[in-house]
Amino acid sequence: MIASDAPAMDAPAFIGAGMSNAALATRPSLTLGPQPNAAVLLLEIAIRTAKDVPGPFPPSVVEYLLVAGGGAGRGGPYGGGGGGGGVRAGNLSISPGTQIPIIIGAGGAASNGSNSAIADVTAIGGGIGGDMYQAGANGGSGGGGGFGLEDNPTVPPFPPGGSGIAGQGHPGGNGSPFLFGEESPVGGGGGGGGGAGGPGQHAPPYSYWFDGGDGGPGLISSITGSAISYGAGGGGSGDGLGGSGAGNGWINPPQDGAANRGDGGGAGYWGGQGGSGFAVLRYPDSYALPAAITGGGTIITNGGFHIITFTASGSVTF
């Protein structure tokens, strides 16, 4: 054992050791300041957290429906019905902050319908119906053929309907021949215009009345929240009926195609005009509203979607 000259260290004394109970009772105690209400504290935490969380983002993809203007029905008693405007549907990629131009095509007035477009996506206008002895015009859906002549080498007996664009519409129906009989003339009618949902009907051949073909049906879409037909063909001159609300042919009498549906006009003495086009953009309402909408666009929120419709040209920015 090694001896040391260092003084001995006393064991540490605990605070309060050796103090009487009376002395301990008089020691000052630690006092906390006022405490916040628990509900107020939780609200403050929620507010501070919300400031750090970004709001809804713009969509990166939207669903669309695009309808071109319908073609006119041919004026005159033996013309073909107007073809429905082309109809396109699909998904469109979006770049936030970019303005997207929307063009709404006019319905044809003695002409093909005009094209509609969303950015670089284009729907082709419907074809006008053919005049007597003439084929219907090509278009999104083709116009119906006019009536022909039997036993005449210079005139086709069944003038064909115009062709449609694949993925947008269908061909128009053929016209039927007019035959000079011994007692009375027979037949002769215009074919129905093609529709987005199916082809126009051929005019019945060799009938004893001027029977026109019915227009092709439109394409049914529920993108707006309601099931609506778009791009139906107009009826051929005679008693041709328009498809799904499109214009009827004379004798009914001829009618214009429905506006903002892209329907073809019915054929007849003056020829019905085609209906104007339409465009819709739709995306889930969990995403942000558009930054701007111009021109003929309106927006509603319904069924879990923001739905932007255009009945006239304009633009949208997300």
C-alpha cells in the first residue's frame, strides 16, 4: 500500500443532505409558465405542416373527344346526304404552362364541313352529298351519292358515296338509278351520308318512289356525363332519314345537322347545312383547375372530373 500525503476527500454530499424537513419545505420550487390549450396546439401544428405540402398539381394527361363540322346535304331533289364530321377520342399529354389551341370546325353550307383540332390532333370535316349523277365527297365521313341513270353509258347508275377517314368515320351510301319506264319513271334517290358510328345506307334501287338512303349513325360518347351522339350522317334526298339526330332528306323536308354535334345535313331542294363541331377535355378533379381558358370554352366539375367543353374556338392552359 502506497502512502499519500494528499488530504483525504470527503464523499460528495447530496443536495439537501443534512437539511431538516422544515428547511426543505422552504426551498423555492421550479414553476412552469402558462401551458397552451391542446386543441390550439394541434391546429398550429396542422397549419405549419400544410404550409410545407404543395397544392394540387396540373394533370400530365387528359382525355379528349374531338368532333369536326358535318358536311352539307346536296341541294336538289336527287342529292345525297351530308357526311358526319370526323370524330376522334383518346388521351393527350399535357405540358404545364403551355397554351393549347382549340379549333372548332363550322358545319358545311353547300360544302364539306370544316376540320376541328386540339393542338396537333385533327378531326376531318364531313363530305357534302353528291349531286345527281355524282359521287358523294370524301371527308371524315363521306357524303351520300346522288341518283344515277339506268341504261346510259355516260352516267353511273349507282353513284358511290364518298369515303370516310379510318378511325374517324365511314363511307356514304350509293345513290340509286332513275329509270324511265313505259308508263312512269321509276326510282332515283340519294344515298345517306356516312356517320362516325357506321356507313350511310344505299338508296333503294328501282323503287316506285324517290327513296333516299338513311344517314349512318353517330358515335355515342358519355365524356360530358351524358350519352350523346356525334357525327351522324344526313339522309339522302327522297325520304332518307338522318342518323341519330342528323338532318333528314326531302320529302321530310331537309334539315340542318345538329349544332355542336358534327352531324351531316339532309339533302333536298335547298340542302341542309352540316352541324358545327365540338371538343371536350376531361381529367380527374384531384388535379388543379386550368390556369386559363379563352374563347368558347367552359368548365364544370362533375362526377369526379373537371370537364372542359368548347363550342367555339379558344384555348386552355394548365
